[in-house]
Amino acid sequence: MEPKDFISKRGASLKPSAIREIFKYSGDPSFISFAGGYPDPDVFPVEELKEVSVEALDKYAKKALQYSATEGVPELRQYLVKFMEEEENVKGLGEENIIITTASQQSLFLVGLVLIDPGDVVMVEAPTYLGALSAFDPFEPDYVSVPTDDDGIIPEKLEEMVIDLKKKGKKVKFLYVIPTFQNPAGYTLSLERRKRIVEIAEEQDFLIVEDDPYSYLVYEGERPPCVKSFDNSDHVIYLSTFSKTFVPGFRLGWIVAHKDIIRRIAISKQAADLCTGAYMQYITYLYMQKGHFMKHIEAMRDIYKVKHAAMLEALDKYMSDIPGVYWSKPKGGFFVWLVLPETVDCDQLFDKAIEHKVVYVRGSAFFADGQGKNTARLNFSQPKVEDIDKGIKILADVIKETMGVK
């Protein structure tokens, strides 16, 4: 038997995650890892979870240990309706507008399954989240990368490209965007640009898929309103997750959209996993209801703010004298985006960094069109503060050696 003779063309076309493939290094304690977007395990609210885990069984055992509705348990969905109105200023929602998913990666896959036909135009930021590309790839979209700057996606370029595609007989199905503390680049879309991309979506009639994992992890300034809050015509599909702000091990996320789209997503989820685990949903519901969630976010901010500052300080200390090197200066989230001169290939640099026990994610993995060979994503949420300084120094030395800089 030859297994490859039985693999479908779609199955054979799937590519491994650039992040998952390097976990063999980041899981090794001898390495300093700037790779995965892991929360710091020291921030997990263990004691509060012990309390609400028992309470969830005391109050909801017969429902918590059973299959649930595909859309999610009603208590959590009702709470998220209230949460979206009070915290995100998204009004007019009902339970029918929300579905609970097995975290954002499933949300992305289900959105792709429901919305994308082969050859559909899907617009993405350049760079964009590689997990979204992995989720959408099986449905064979035609990606169009929209230029970005330090304030995120450029609306004028977006509009120009959409109109040009229309002239060529191509209709955009949706724009995928991470507007706040973007993964991988860390930038935040300005308020004016948030409003403008919604206007363009309404005028040109395409959807916006807003992915919002990081917006509560703000270390400087105020948290901006979500793009969905400017949507009065159901052109924005909102995705969020508890993986970055609570615990990733629960694998919980949610989608907010027009009820007809939610219905199609629910039907697709029935084929995927029937439902998301009810016990984890009830624990999360009680945790939020008791007021623990926002207090936990404040505690996370205090810890990550120190690490965020440590990485920016280390980059300034060790790389400011390297010609042609630039890095983003995010005000929140998990990541800093490193850009080297175009003569430097970060894919090749990766192997040299590995030799010195430092690991990062190659930036080229975050582009739909093969750009970004001279870029890298650096994570600061997981490594210790002292390792951030040490690791950035090592990386700077490797870059200087590669470039011939003394």
C-alpha cells in the first residue's frame, strides 16, 4: 500500500504551519524562543478557575457534561451579546448573531468554508496572519495583498485595487484584517481608517472579516473601537477568541455576523465537530459573570507591559546601529515586526540563529504573494524578561555577522 496514492489533491496541497514546524526548538529550554504567540503560563488564573470549575459542575453538571447546541450554550451566548454591546459598542445583536467556536482557528476555517468558492478574490494585508492563509488555502481563493504602513492597511490603495478588480470582472468576496495590534506586524489601524474601510466595503459591496484576538492587551494609550462597531449594514463579520486573554487550552472563540451567515457556519460546524465543549463554555461564562475576566486582563497587561518595553529597549540597544534595520513599535499585543535590508534573507538567517539557540518566525510565511524574505516576527509574551535582552543581543550579533557590520 502506498499512502500517497490515496491522498486527495486538496490533502496533498496542504502546507504545514511555519510556527508549528519550529515548536521542536521553542519547546527546548536551551533555546530562547521569540517564535510562538503563546501567553505567559504564569498569567493563567489557576485559583479562580478551580473555583468556577467546581461551581460549573454544581450548577450545570447535566448540561456541562452533555453535548450542547452547535451554536454554543445559551448562557455564554447571551452574555457575549451583552459583552459586545457594553465593551465593543456593537448594538442590536441577539443570540442568533453569535456562534461559539473551537477558538479562532476554527472560526477562520468555517468562514472560509462558508464564503469562499475556488477563484474568489480574498484581500489580505501585507503581511497577514499565516493561520488565516492556512485556513483559507483549501478553498482555493485568489489572494490579493493590500499594502500597509505603520497605521495598518491603506484605504486609498484598498479602494483603488477593488475598483481595478471590478474593471477586470472580478468581485471581491471579503477583506481579512486584524485591525488592532496586528499579527505579525503589531500595528493598529487608525480610527479614521477603520471608518473608511467599512465605507468602502458598503460602497463596493464586499465583506470584512475582522479578527480581534489582541485588542484588550493594550500597554500604551486607549483601546480602539472594533471595526464592527462602525458597521450598520452587516458587512463586517467579527471574530474573537479567549486564547490570548484567558486560557488557550480551553479552545474557545466566537463569531458575530448576520444571522443567515451564522446559520450556514453552524451547519458547517455540525460536520466538523458537532459542538464546542459545553463544560469549558460554562466555566468561561461563570468566570466572566463573576467579573474575573476584566480583572484578569488588567493583570495580564501589567506583566506584558514590562516584556513589551524590554523587547523595544533591547532592539534599540542592540540593533539601532545596524544600517537599514527597522522594527515596529506596537502599543499592545504580542509581536514586534523586524525588517532587514532586502539583501538579507531571514529564511537563511534563521538557520544561523538556530545555531546560536535563538528562534523566531520567518516573515515570508505571513505574505500571500511570496514577499517578506527580509522580515521576521518576534514574540515577547512568552520569554522571560532577561531572556528577551539576551536573545535580542544574540540575534543582533547574527545579523551583524551576516551583513558584515562590526
